[in-house]
Amino acid sequence: MSNQVKLKEIYQSLKSTSFKKLISLIVIALLLVSLAALWESREDNNWNNIEGGATIVSKEAPKVALLSIAKAASSDKTKNEVTVYNQNLALVKEYRTMDLSSGNNIIKYVDVASQIDPTSVMFNDPKSRNTVVVEQNYEYDLVSSEKLLDKYLDKEITVTSDNESFTGKLLSSSGGITLQTQKGVVVLNNVKKIEYPDSAGLLTKPTLIWDIYTDFSGSREVETTYLTGGMNWKANYIATIDQSDSKANIKGWVTIENNAGTAYPDAKLKLVAGDINRVEVPQYYKGLVVPQATSFAVGAPPSGFTQEGLFEYHLYTLQRPTTLNNNEIKQISLLSADNVPAKKEYSYDGARDGEKVKVTLNITNSEQNGLGMPLPKGVVRAYKADSDGQLQFLGEDSIDHTPKDETLRINVGNAFDIVGKRTVTDTEGMGSYGIRESYSIELKNHKTEDAKIIVTEHLYGNWQVTKASEQYKKKDANTIEFEVNVPKDGTKTITYTAEIRYQ
């Protein structure tokens, strides 16, 4: 009976609450030991979780953290900045969040432009001046069927041809797939599918691989700056002329083209107008040490843009974020000015233009005229409403970068109802000294109003006008100009004689 009592007491103790707690603690301890063992195994295999999956590093690799950086991880996405130059170039500033451990870290920096200049990359960690990129590789060997075949030469793959699959070592991919199988060598031409064990380390997009050293562990937002090709911008202007041809409404647009190979969502956009000097260098290298340098920037304004001088250039900043998608052409309003004074001008250069009389629209880029900001180079298209009130295209011209208070001279086209004719009326030799020539320039105006025409003549060598029917102005060493009024349905003739000496 005593033994039965003891067994009963033991049974009652097993049912006690304290003993249940002890069992629970033992179970928790065993779970912790298992997790620790799993972590050690993870360390031995040297891999870390990456956003969207895991990347395995070879066991022979040094034990460093392997990280993937989230695209535009900053909470303030508009901090990302793209400065576009009108020379197929852009300066990109990106802010991304990363976790770094003290010591060396291997970083995959993805979603960079495929036309990046890797020698221009700059890295900045605002939390630690001792965070530096020790080494950089730019890897652009992207996945493709041809490159996969190249990578798997002398390795085993599976090929399906005519509904039959063959597994063997790839011997050649030229002129069909040649495999060394267990049954012998086979050549497959009608290939329907090729299966690979993995991607052979090829990337799906261009990637910067960094070896970063830091003495500060933890999460931080870093700034990366680089130059890339494939981005350009230009200005386009529309000038709508009033019925009197004396005023114009001017609209300006910026056209940005992104073929850099990646998108820039919600970016702060800046544009540079100016002619920067660039050095031609080979495009891409691998295994580059990142240069320790300072970022730079070097041209268009109001409706959404602000303008400032930068060195010997002009910088225009859009006052709101915008998205620049890859393989996209985006247009953004640049400026708007109404009732800008314009002057229509007729000009005739008989030696160069034959009988054609040019029509030019002159507009002064001044604040008084509603403009006054530096205008980046671009194309100006002129329009005018017809009797039905419908706009009709008059012509277009290309303008260069135009500072404020300078004059835009827009060559719209040639006058239909005004013609000119230039004739050499007399040539007389002056022995060994030179020659004496006389000219006649006839201008005919078939319009219903008078026309003021500027006539340009070119003289070379040691010249002197000895006789002229009209007053002229000497523009430079080889050019003179006559300004004459030709009456409606009338004719005006200019004559002059010039001596050109050889000595």
C-alpha cells in the first residue's frame, strides 16, 4: 500500500502547475537551441535574406553582409533629383535606405541607368564620414538566350526538340545545339525549349556591386550621384502673331527624352542650358574604384520653372516632382507671355539668296516685353489666324541660347509678293591695283502696303564705295547695308560702285 501511495503522490505532483511551467521552460529552451543551430548553419553558408528572396554566396567567400538596396527607399521621394543637359547627358542623385554592419559589406545597387558612366559614381553616407566604397564593379552582363548558352558551354542542360528531351553537356550552340549525352553526341536544330539549372549568375538589369566599409552599424539613408547618357532635353516655342504682325503670344515647352534604361519616379527635375565641355572616354569598365569627388551641375523658366545662374550656364528647376519613365518623351510647360512686341523685317541678300526676300520676326527678350529670362536654344514655330479665326503655320527657325535683353531673330520664310534682282552692271580693271565694279539692285513690291527692306552687300579685300544712290551703313569689314522703303505696287532701285584693290 505504501508504494501505491507514493505513486499517487508522484502523479499528483506531475499535475501541479509548477511542474507544467518547468516543462514549458524546457520546451522553450530546446526551441532556442534549435534556432541557434539553424542560425549557425546560416552563417556557415554565408547568406542573408534579400528583399524578394535570397542570394547564395559561395562558401569560400569572406563572411560579409550581402544586401539589396530598395529603390527610392527615402520617405521623401522627391529628394531624388535628375539634372538633364541638352547634350545627351544627365546627372542623377538618388537617396536609398540600407542596413550596414560595422566592417565590410557587399552591396547590390540595382535599377541604375543602363547608360551609366561608372567612373562618375559618387557615394555619401551623411551619418558617418568613415563609410566609403572600397571597390566597385559595374555588371551589365544581362540575361539573354545567347549569353546563357555561352555561360553553359561544357555544362549540363536539357533541350527539348520535336517533343523529345535530351540532357547532356553543351558542346556548341552554333548551327544548332550540340549535346554530349550518355548515348552519344546529338545535334538539335528544331529547338522548342532549353532548361538551365539556374541563371549562371547573369543579371536581369544593370547593377553596381559595391564593397563598402563602415565603422557604424545600422540603417541609414545614403546619397548616390552618377552621370548617365541617354537623356536629353530641348526647348520648343510657339509664337502666335496678331493680325497687325506687331505683337505675339509666346508659349514655351520643355521636351525631355529618357532613354537611359531606367525610370525616375517622383523626381526633382532640373535642366541645364549651356555648352559644357566634355572629354571623350571609353564607355564602360569593370572593377573600378569609385573616385572621391564633388558633384556638379551646370539651362529654361516661369510657368512651373524657376531660373538661376550657375557658373557660366543657366539652371531651371521644376517646382514640383515629376516622373521620367524609360523610353518616354515628356513635355512640360516652360513659359507663357502675351502681347509681346514683335517687328516684321524684310531683308535681301542678292549675292546669296538670288531673288528671294526673307521675312524675319524680331523680338527683344526683355522684362518690359513680358520676357526677360535667359531662353535656352530650341525651335520657334510661328502661327497666325486666318479670316476664319483658324491658326495657320507660317514657318519655323532655330534659335541659340539667348540672354535677356538680346533680340530673337526668327527667320519665318520668304516673302511671296516682294522680289529682288542683283546685277553687276559694269566691271573695269585697274591694272595691277585691282578692279572697279558697279551694281544695280532692283526691288519690286507687289503688296498693297509699303515695305521697308534691308539690303545686304558683301565686299572683300581693300574696298571702297566711290558712288551710291542711297545711304548705307558699314556693318563690319566686309559688309554694308542699305535700308530703303519700297512703295506698294512699286519698284526701288539701288546702284553703287566699289573699287576693290589687291594691295
